[in-house]
Amino acid sequence: MSATRTQYTAGSSDRVLYLAFELSWKEWTLAFATGVAGAPRLRKVKARNLKEVLTEISKAKARFGLPANAPVKSCYEAGRDGFWLHRWLLQQGIANYVIDSASIEVNRRSRRAKTDRLDAAKLVEMLGRYERGEHKVWKVVRVPSEADEDQRQLHRDLRQLRSEETAHSNRIKGLLANHGIDIAVTAKFGERLATLRTGLDQPLGEGLRRRLEFEFARWKLVHEQRLQLERGRIREIATSQAPVMDSVRRLLRLRGVGIRSSWLFVMEFFGWRKIRNRRELASLAGLTPMPYQSGDSDHDQGISKAGNRRVRGTIVEVGWSWLRYQPDSALSKWYWERFGKGSKRQRRIGIVALARKLLVALWRYLEYAELPEGALEVAWQSKIAGAPAVA
């Protein structure tokens, strides 16, 4: 029996072609539909073959009986492919949504069938539901502009370089610890390597010394790249007239907020996102509380951790710094009154609550020029003077 298709007729409400992408590295699965009811049209194309995508859109319009100029609305899950496809779709006049994968409504069974075809079909069905007003089926990602996306590369690169530098340093220390040697890894480590002696007052073996030389060469390369980027970042803060740099400099005026954190907060959140309220801000950072109540069971599951992990980790670190450098602020007093007399575990829980409040306070400081109550300001120039690697 042949499959039936919903045909376009004048005055029909199904005037839009819905398209969902299931992306993978080698091929894409496309699912087409004109409404929630009925089986979708599924096609596979070679990944990143945009001409073939346009061809399949034209074929789908003909198959569903839609005119050639019928509007197309599409969606795909945010992932490794980023936002270039979204920008291309917009250039073609196609309204597109980038979907937060973790927010998609799913079947709660412990085992469920999952294939690219099923996922694409589910996405195109949910796209139709979303367009008809069911906005809770998923969350749409706010796509940054190309310039805003590019500005996030520097601090992310620095974060990766610091991680690699620490890994090389720890590896060198571990190799030396096996022979009873404790020495810091600095730029002068190569000069001291030839004179090192083991805990038994023996020279290092040839194989070990060669391995340490190679490892130190990798550490030195990463170290120099990190310093180069940090110097460039400080030059931008000192000289750039871009609006985002004004925001970075304003955050630097607060005691307890350093270069790394102020740069990251602006480039990841405050520089381009249009944040509407404190709840949305906390959700973006993954600092939303997650209660669990069911019958007699009632407990707290902690925070969601569903947001930006870079901002979430950094604001917690800044929370500790805030307690030290802003002891007379209202936020610090609130923390010590509520958690100061508790155990170490309670204080660690409390710092997360403080971090959420502090993130909101920083947003209001930039958005509405509201100085956090009791907070002190300093000259931002003092934090960058002669310090290419200030935290």
C-alpha cells in the first residue's frame, strides 16, 4: 500500500516546510514534514554538501505539493558543527533554530531505540509542535555573532594552554620524584638539568635526562605561547576602544575581580547576551537549584550544572576572592552570618550560593551601574601594570 502525503492546497494551514537535521561527520539525515501528523520524508546527504541540501528541499516541496516559494523552517542540535550551518541557512532565507540537546523532551524508559532516522523524525515533529506554541519541548540556543564568537577564542585558548603547561610540569616533577628529586619547573630548569643528582647522589641516567629535555621543551613552548597571549590580552584591555573592553575595565575596578575572571565573564556572558533577569543568568551558568519532591521524599539535588562550566567554575573562585578582598560588603557579611559557623562542607555549599548572588551583582553592576552594597572600587590600571600574567 502506498504511503499517503499531506498535499498543499490554497488556504491550508500547512504552508510551511519543516526540516530537521541530524548531523554527523560523514553524512547528514534530513527529515521533512508539513505538520505534526503523518510520516516525515527522510533523506541522507553527504555531510556539508550544501547544494544537495538545497536540492532535497526543492524535492520535498514538490513531494508535499508546496509551491517553490513556500517558507522553510529548520532546526538542529547544538554540537561540534557549531553555528556555521545556522548562518548559512539564514542566508538562504530559512528560519533556523539551534537546539540545546540537553533540553530536548525524551522518552523516560531506561531503554529506547535510537538511530539517526528516529532522532531526525523526532526533531521535525517537535519543530512542528514548537511552531504551534509548545515552547517547552526544548530550549533554543542564542547564537552569537561571528565577531562575538571569535572574541571567546583567546581566553579558551589560554585555559587550554594553562592546563597543558600544568600537565607537562607535573610530568617532569613526577619523573624526578621517582629518583628523590624535588625541584620547581621554571624557565631556568634546562640549565639546572645537567647538574641534577638523584637522592642517592648519582647522576641522572641518559634515558631519563633525554626524556626530561623533551618534556621541558614542550613545557617551554606552551609557557611562551601562554605568556604571549596574556601580554596581548593586557594590551587590548589597556588600549582597545571596543565596548566589550569598557565592560572588562569596569569589572576590573572591583576589588577581588581579576583579569582572567573579568575577561571571561564579559566574553562569555555580559558582552553579547541579552540577559533578561537573574533567573535566566543563573540558569545560563548552571547555578539553578534542583529540588526533588515526590511523595514523602524531599531533598535538594544541588545545582543543575547545565550551563556554562567556565563561568560557573570561575565565579565560585571569585566568590572566595570576594570574601577576602571585600570583607565589608553585604554579600560577604551575608555569607559569614549564614555559613561562617558551619562545617567545611557547609561553607563549600555556601560559596556556591554566594557565587550565584555575586554573578547577579556583577551583571547589575554592568547593566544598571549598581555598585554591590558595601563593595570597594580601585583603579583598574593597577591590576595590569607590569603584570602580563595577572589572575
